[in-house]
Amino acid sequence: MRRFLVSVLALAAVALSSTARAGSVITTTDFESFALPASGFDNGSDGSGGFTIDGNFFNNAYDATWGSWAGWAISNHDDASAPTWLNQYSAITGTGAGGSSQYAVAFSDEFNGDAFINIADGQRVLSMDVTNTTYGYFTMRDGDANGFARPFGPDDYLLLTISGYSGFGGTGDLIGAIPVYLAGDGEILNSWLSVDLAALGDARSLSFGFESSDVGLFGINTPTYVAVDNFQTISPSAAVPEPAGLVLLGVGLMGAVGFARRARRASA
């Protein structure tokens, strides 16, 4: 009889879990819908201050005087061979994750602060794919032409830290932080890597910061870029059973308990 009761409880739990999953909506921001010309990019030169895609805001700071930018750019560059800073909008893979055409590139520095994402209202973060840019990869592998950044050895590293905050723009309380090594232990990431962000689900914004073993008088010598694709969020209803699911679970429990009582009386 106990086995039967456990079985009913298990079935009720499965039904409740299925109901919760059925009510969830996962949004994957793959950047494919963003309008770009062939072999093009958008680095915020229009002065808009960022990009809103699927309700998520990706910040951008563009300096028209110098033609420089920080924060986020959207790209479909596919040059995985040119190692200079002029190729800063290309992923080392030559494509987006899974061979897609478009992706985003984040750049953080000491002057403009960290790139960040403000999460869409009513959403929780799930995951994203990351890889090195072409410029960053070859600089870590070979150093740069002017000797500013040195080639990486077996003890060198480039660490991306994705931090979740309770407020927008990387402000408020720190929810948590997820470290992602873009280079370390003698290896440099050259493929798309999926990063689980579920531990930062309560965050309203994500901030992207870098640390490197190659540091000079003016800070990090390593190019502090990362390519990002398939940014996934989920509606919070996914974690909360629908009322119908709770009713089904209650009926299942009452039925199981009633059956067990009748069985005990019959046995007596």
C-alpha cells in the first residue's frame, strides 16, 4: 500500500511539473532579426545609447570624436583570420552559435565601464553562448604587432565575470557572479561555449567584466571583448505551478489518502 501511495504522489508531482513547464515561455535572443548589411555591424554610431531586442536592453557608448565605442555592438562579420583591432567585430568561429549569421560583441574597459544587459520585465535569465573575438583570440595567441599585449603562456588567463544585480545598469545588490575563462591553462577558447545563468535568475541586469594576467600601467593589455549569442530568458510563471496544477495535485493526494484508509479498514 505504501508503494501505491508513493506511486500516486510521484504521478501527481510529474503532472504538476509538466503543468509548470507547459506554462513557461523561453525567449532566445539570437540577434538574427536585427537589420544589418552584408558583412556589417552596428556599433552605436547613431548615438542611440544601446539596443533593445526582445525587451532586453544592451547598452552602448559611442564617442563620435574618436569613432570609438564600448558596451555592445551587433555584427555578422565572418572574418576569423585577420588579427588586428580593425577586426574587432568578428567571432573567432566565423559565425554565430550553431552556424548562424549574427551575434553580439561586448567590450568593457576602465573608461566606459562594463557592458551590461537590462533584463526584460517579467523574465528570468537562463543561459547564453560565448566565444572569443578574432582580435582577442589572436592577440592572446601571438601578442599584438606593437608589443603592447604579449602572447599568452600556460599560466596566463582572460577571465570574463558575468555578474547579476538587483537593479538596472549593473546597480543595486549583487545577486551572484559566474566566472567564464576565455583563456587559461594554456588554452584559448575558439568555439561557442554555453554558459548556465540560472543562478542569476533574480537579477534585473547582467554586467560583463574582465580580468587578465597581462596587465600594464594603464590596466589590462589583453583586448577585453567577448562574442555572445543565443541569450535565453524564461517567464517566471515557469517556476510557479498554475492553479489547475495545484488542484490536480490536491485531488491526487486526497484520493491516495482516502484509498489508503479504505484499504486499512478492509484489512482490519
